[in-house]
Amino acid sequence: MEWHYTENGQQAGPVSEADFNGLVQSGRISAQTLVWKAGMENWKPYGEVQGAPSVVGEAVMKCAECGKEFSTNDMIQYQNSWICAACKPVFFQKVKEGALIPGTLVYAGFWIRFGAKFLDGLIQQVVGFVIGLVGGSIAGASGKDEMGILATILIYFFSIGFGIAYNTWFIGKFGATPGKMACKLKVVRPDGSPVSYMRALGRHFAEMLSGLILLMGYIMAAFDEEKRALHDRICDTRVVIKQ
């Protein structure tokens, strides 16, 4: 089930149930935030839809252990997970035993990120090659040098625009480019919430900086405690493994 919500007077979404719960947890969606999902006739405040109290900041969350919904006032939070009182002993026994807790962010390492970046680069090169081939054929058929120069310029700017659109749209829409999807990675905020289109756009340009300094911005991910590259630090994002 996908959710839509309002933020700063603008409609946002759709986001998955898990991402929506992350937004509630982070405080970006309160009891007064207007939300909508398939099956609802009209937009309603989140507190009315989920049965959350009308007080700002209060909400209903699913227990990471039993999956039932409770008011956050009756739960405890552990990292990105909410636990009801009944499940607390079992949950913390699992934590003690080192089990992977639902909602915990698992940061993607350097080499899997490298593989995702390689796939994205390959996709963009194939698209660029096809566009260049078509543009060159058109310019060659015209028999004019001016057309060849114009085609080269257009192809150059198309490549730049395509790269910007590729990263911004896929990360803003799905949280991952096709390369990251193939490697089961996702770009999120520190609390696990989705990345906006504007932040995805800023991350694209910040990534250019990571490449300009002899790729050191990328290499940083191998040594950072949260596996962050330079552009992740600049835009306050994390690359995680989907659970």
C-alpha cells in the first residue's frame, strides 16, 4: 500500500508503508498532516486515519515484533524500531543474541556501491552511444559540417541532462537508481526516511565533486563508520541494503 502526504503545502509521495512509517517516526508526518491512500475518498489528517491522538507529535506505529499498531506513548523506540510493551522482553532478547532487528539500517559497503555505480555507468553509456549513433547518422546524411557540429553540441548537452534526470528521478521516486536496485541498495536519510527530489538533485551535483578530487570522495565510503561517501556527507544521506 502506497501513501501520499502533504509537506510544506505541497503533495508528496507515493511512498511505501515502511517509508511512510519512517516519516511518522521522524516527525515529518504528525497527527495533523493530510494523508491519502487508495481506498480513501478524501485526504484526511493522519491522526484520523490511523486512530492516532490529535495531539501534535503523537502517532500510531507498528510493533517491529508482532506487527500490531499501538500509540507511540505506549511503546518504546530502539534505533528505527518501535516495540510494544508485550513484545519488549522477546525483542531485547533477540538484540542480546545479535539478531538483525527490523528497521535497523544496514549500511552498504564500498565494493557493492562500486558495483551499483558501474552498472549505472554502463546503462548511461549505452544510452549515450545510441543517441550519438543516431545523431551522427542524421548529421552524416545532411552532408553539412555545420550539422555535424550542431549534433555534437546537442549530444553533449543531452548527456549532461540525461545524467541529471537519471539520478534525480530514480532516487527521488524509488530511492535507488537501476544499478542500486540491482544490488538491492537504497538511498535514505539518516533516520531511514525517503530522499526528496531536491535532495536527490543536490546529491547528483555533490557526487560530481566526489569524482573531481581524484575519486577520493568515493573512496571515503570504504573508511567511514557509516559507509558515507563525500556526497553523502554533503547531502546528509546514507546508502543502505534493503531488508
